[in-house]
Amino acid sequence: MVKFLVQRTIGMIITMFFVSMMVFAIMELPPGDYAERWAFRKFSGTGAQITEADLDNIRANFGLDRPAPERYFKWISGIVLHGDFGEAFAFQTSVNNVIGQKIWLTLAILFFTLVVTYLVSIPVGIYAAVRRNSIEDYALTAFSYLGFALPNFLLALVLLYVSITVFDSSVGGLFSPEYADAPWSIDKAKDLLSHLVIPAIILAWSATAFQLQTVRATMLDELNTLSVTAARARGVPEWKLLLKYPARLAINPVVSTMSFDANRIFSELPIVALVLGLPELGELLLKSYLDLDMFVAGAILLILTFMIVFMNFLSDIFLAILDPRVKLIEG
Amino acid sequence: MTTTNLSPQEEQSPVTQTESKEAQRYYSATQFQLIWWRFRKHRLGQAGALILLTMALAGLFAEFFGPYSGITRTSEAVLVAPQAPRFCNDDGCALRPFLPGVTAERNMETLRMETKIDLSVRRDIYFFIKGEEYKLLGIFKMNTHLFGIEEGSIHLFGTDSLGRDIFSRALLATRTSLSIGIFGVIIAFVLALVIGGTAGYFGGGLDYGIQRLTEVVRVIPVIPLYMGLAAAFPKEWSSTQVYFAMTLVLALVGWPTLARRIRGKLLSLRGEDYVIAARLSGAGPSRIIARHLLPAFMSYIIVDLVISFPFMLLSETALSFVGLGLRPPTVSWGVLLQDAQTVRAIEQAPWLFIPALFVIIAVLSFTVLGDGLRDAADPYQVSN
């Protein structure tokens, strides 16, 4: 097990290294450079004349006159050694300040969404497989198709509309106004949870549709195995038999694709967050892209990807525990 | 390969008159004929293909099918609700559809403009009517529209806040969105073929490096990655430049999945006898891949291409929706949906959402078409 863990940790570090290079490349992509944008932010409207010499000064201040590999090294070592993500110029503060608490809110959304996804997709997928070719099964397949086809922002807008007109409550934001700036308490946590329901449903929608089909397909394969027939012949009650043999195995592909679900959720997060007005990383990412505040964008992209890579690591461990055969193949 | 479903006895005897016409036709059919026959049994897949064909035609000839050009503003018809053509009113019924008369009046209490429908007025709808001039396919100067009206204006899907006809705009958007998907898929396919082909054919260290690269691209959340690339488009780019840049972005992020599939297929096939035979007779790698390997799994690749379409469409819509993709005056589904970003917009004018129906229908059609093709792609499968 130790060898397995070490292997996986090293793999994770290598992947993150390449990811960080790619993220840095994206940060460098927008036309013009950071100094120009910084000067524009700071002096536009003040009537100050900016000369090329001023820009060079700013460049030297930020170390932008250094070659790209050196800047990459400075950026990544700041993150790894000091946890310092650099300067957020649109907010005139450090990136760490801007991101701060939002990481935890984002994690809360991710966790809550994954819980909803698995609580729905696993039992329902098993049910659909057991009752295959029934009306319920067809209805669930139709639902899965819709889950792929419906743009999530549309679902967000529709739920927002329904909740405002029918329930007369706003689902936007993550906190009610009275808790927004309050210190953490049980009531505030409850308030947060109640606000997480709608975003979690929207984000879980397509992941659920996908995993439901995976569980159903695996269950169908496993239901035909001899172990099931043998157990049935021994007179094991049907529900016990289902849980003992096929359901255990049907969970494996779900566990092994956990990081894909996280990827999917983070993919949809910025747009859903924009529509629902959620103050978390996805929304901030979108804003910083629009402002070309690339240090913030790069930091968020890196953090989100790290969460996905870490989920992958976790799912490898879970899988090794659930299904010891996996470790044998790898080891 | 067809011989697998012949019994040994049949295999030995040459095809004789005793075999039925149908069986002969089946045994002598080419692979694509077999695929076609199987696809014809898949009703849902055919329905998907039909819908997509209709959409493609509607998009291609958008100026003809739509009564207005996408930028015409009707100032007296701002945020008009969808108008359904009718055949009957109190005076009786007629075959020619008509729109009832509309009068706009300001409600003196709420101060909002309110429209009143006057059923006694018939505004007849004419077909092949002369209207605004346009260039069909960008070449032929024409001014005939499929339908139109002489008094007032006709808006089947209503109008937006600038008084532009949503029906006409949705058709134009169909052209943009579908074509961007097609170009994106083609470029992604070429990239995947070159990269995945190299990895799969040569294997070894090259394969390992390429595998790591695709892994990194796949682990970064997709839409945020797209957004990062799209955010880099200079503001002063023309809409054509943005359009082509968007196809590139969609392709750049779309190739890894395809590349993995091509690599896997090549790896499994490169040890086959006919490949070794080709290599021994002096064929180069690109000839072996193109002539001998690709045809062996072309049908699977086509299925993969069809399946990757919905993803491109949804990505384009999402990016344009948040303002990081195509920009007005280009009209695409995502650009149209920008108008429907807020709840207030839905409350005021729910018909601004009609373009979303196009997205849903297109994605669903591609999905069922992909399913149908996947079942048909392996025509020899049943015989086992």
C-alpha cells in the first residue's frame, strides 16, 4: 500500500508540474503585457500621460523584463514555497486575499454536488438495470439524454425563475443578506446549506445523467454473471444478492471516474455561478478572464485543476480499497 | 470477413442459383452498404439525421427562409411576443394563414405599452413574397422570401429589445453554430489523426510523451480552459477572425479524446499480418496509416466525430453566452442567448429563450444519430 501511495503521489506531482506550465502559457497568451494593463487600470481617467519609459519602469518593477522561463520559475516557486499567488491588479491586493475564503465555498459546492450525484445516480442506476426495458427504465434513459442536451445555464435560469415566481424566494447567492458578513455560526452554516441545494441540483444534473447510465450498464453486465445465478439458486433473497455481488462491482466505474465528475462540475461552475450569482472561484475566474487579470485567473485554474488531480488520487485509493485486484495490476 | 456467418457447407460450395437473391445481395455488399442497411433499422437515429439535415438546410438558406435580415430593426415592434399564424376568425376560415391586427396602446395606469389583438383584421401571409434584398449563399442576389406579410411585420418567434426578428436571427445563428461545430470537428480530427496516429503507430517513448500531454490537457477543466484561450482574443479582431479563432480553440481542446481513440485502434491493428505485408513491400508509415489502417476503423472514427459534435455546440453556446466566444454582430445560438442572461429578461420576454430550444434539439439529434451510427458501425457484429 505504501509503495502504491508513493507511486501515485509522484504521478500527481508530475502532472501538476506540466499543468502549471500550461496554465502559465495561458496567462501569457493575452495580447499586450501585464504592465500595459496595470498602467491602464491605474491611470486611465486620471489624465496622466504614460510614456514608454514609464511602462519600462513598471515592467522592471514587476520583473516583466526577465525571460519567460525565469518568470515562470519565480511564479511557481512563490506558490510552492510561500503559497503566494502574486498580485491581483484589478483588486489592488494580493491574489491570496481575493481567493481566500472562496476556496472553501468552492470545495463545499463540489462536495455537496458530488454527494447529490452519487446519492441519486447509484441507487437509480441499479433500479433501472433491475427493471430493464420497463417504462421507468425508458423514462430514465430519456432523462439521461436530456441531462446531456440541456445547457446548464438554461436549467439555472429556469430554476431561478420558478423559485422566484412560485416559491417567492431568491436562490441567488450563497448567503441570505443577514448572514453575508456575519461570523461563522451554526445558523450561518444552515443558511449556506439551504442556498447550496439549487446550485448542487444544477451542477449534478449532467453528472448524474452520465453516471446513471454507467451504473446501469455495469449492473446489466454483472447481473448475468454466474455468481449471481449461483446465489439465486442458493435461495439468497433478491435484494441481499443484488447488494452483495453486482452492486458492489457497479460502484467501481463510478469511483474511478470521480475526477471526471469534478472536471465536469468545475467546467460548468463559472457559467452557473454567473447566472446564480455565487461568490466562488468559478465566477471570479470568469470575471478575471474578462478583465484579463491573468494572475488571478492562473491561480484559480491551477487550484481547480489541483482539486481534480487530487480527486483522481483519492479515487485511485478508494478503488484500491474497494477492489484489491486493481492494486495487483498496478503494483 | 463476411464468411463468418456462412456454415462450413455453404463455404465449400460456390455461390449457386440455389441461394436466394437476398442472401447473394447480402454476401456481396460492401461494408458501407451493410452499415447503411443496419442504420435504416434505427428509427431514432434516422429521425436525428433528418432533423439535423433540416437544420443545416434552414441555416444554409437562412435569408430565404427568414422574412427579415438578422439586423433589421422594427422600431414599432420591440419585444413583441411570438405571433402564431391563424386560419380562422369570426368571419370564417380560409386556407391562407393570417396574422390578426395588432394595436399598441399605452396603459395610463402602469404606463407600459400593451398590445391588443384585433381578430377582425386579417393581415394575410403571402408565400414567395418580395422583400429585403440578400445574397443567397453569398453569391446570388435575390429578394424572394419564403413567407412574409404586407402590412406591419411578422415575427413568428417574437422580437428582441431592439426590435429584431428572432426567427430570422435564430436561422442565421443555426448556420454559424453548426458550421463552427463542423470546422471544429474537422480540425480536431486532423490534429487527432496526426498526434494520435504518431503515438499509436510508432509507440515507445514518443507514445509515452504524447500520452502525458493529452493527459494534462484532459485534466484541466474544459470550459475554463476554453475561456482562457478565448479571453486572449484581441478586442480589435473582426468577427471573422474571432469566428476562425473559435473553431481553432474548440479543436485544440477537443482533439485529445479523439487522439486517444485513434491511438488505441492503431496500437491494436499495427501487428496485423496485412500491415506487416505492406511494410515489407516498402510502404511508408503515412501510406500504411492512410491506405491500410484507417479504412479498418473509419466507421468508428465517424461515430466518434458525430458524438463529439454536441460537446462543441454546447461549448460554443456556453462561451458566447458569457461573452468570451463569438461577439455581436456575429449571430450564434450563444450570442442570441446573451439577451436572456437574467431572470428579469425571462419574466419580461420568455421567448428570448427560443434559441435554446435549437441547441437542445440539435444536441439531442446528434446524440441519437451517434447512437444509431454506433450500432450500425459494426455490420458484422450480429453474425457472431
